[in-house]
Amino acid sequence: GPDVDILSVLPDPALSRVVMLWTSVNCTRDTFKRVVLATSRRHGAQDIDGRKSDWKADHPAICAALTKVDWLDLRRITGATVWSVQVLYRLKLRAFSYWDEVHGRPGCPLPVC
């Protein structure tokens, strides 16, 4: 209504693209891009922190070992292929899928699990 003052308009965090909205002279496309970038980085940092805390809760020894390995050191491993470095990145980020494609449900497809 007329009693409400809108000070700023921020994009939805789930936007997949930036669309210019005509709101005022002060809101530019660069402003939207900065807001989306800052939000994306904040969510990424929160995601990584959550994965680290999951490692720490489940396996403290593995967490301690992985925190000693720097991200750049993973790429400097002699003899490592692109695939093996990707596996190490996924291990450090705890980004392995727990989806069992055989049974179509979450879990490990190996019988020993």
C-alpha cells in the first residue's frame, strides 16, 4: 500500500539467471550480480562447514587427516591422474553419493556395507 517504503529489492536466492527488474534508478544489474554472488558464496561456505562438521562427528581421525591436506596439495601429488584427484576432492568434501542404483533407494550397493 501507500504506507510502505521499499528500500531495496533483492533477487530470490534460487534464481538461476539474473533478470533486470525495473525498480528504481539505484538498482542496477551489477548490484543484483553482487548480491547473488555474495549469497552463493555464503551458502557454499556454509555447505563446506556442514560437511566438515559431519566428518568430525562421524570420523574424527579422518577429519584431522583431511584438514592437514591443503586443496592445492591434492593437485601436486606426483602420478595422480585427473580421476584420482577428483576422487580426493570428493573425499575431502564428503561429496560421495549414498544412492543405491540397484535398489533405487539411499544406501550402499555393496553387500558388505
